[in-house]
Amino acid sequence: MVADTFSRRLSVMISRVRATVLSMMSQSDAFGQIAGGPAIGAVETIFSLRAAMAVTGALLSPITLIYARAIRRGTLSTAPAGKEVIVTE
């Protein structure tokens, strides 16, 4: 869902900005995997796969608040793919 939303938004950005945004997304993803992967692996090793999945869900759940805020403010399009609604302020 995140990648789809960003790809739709990036399609209207100028290429220089798009490259910067994609680079930051990629670096953030890599940092999250480096920092979170071993910790979640340790939870799985010590407890269980079910516990690791629960911890992962708990760590990722705050993003729903960010999406809700963006939708409320109108800064995140809820249009289906291919039906982009561009918001200008």
C-alpha cells in the first residue's frame, strides 16, 4: 500500500525530486531492516514465530495513525491506482 501510494504521487513530481524521495525511501527501508531484522529474529529465537509476528505488527501499527492524519488533512489521495487526484494548496 505504501509503495503504491508513493509511486502514484511520484509520477507527478519532477525527476530530481522523485530521485531524492526514492533514495530516502530506500535508505529508510534498509535502515529499518538492519535495525529491526536482528531484533525481531531474536524475539523469534527466544520465544516463537507467533511472538515475532505480534511484535512486528505492534511496531508497524503506528503508521495507521499517520495515514489517518494524512487522509483527514487531505494530503493523501484515497483514489484507486490510475485515478490520481492531485491536491494543490
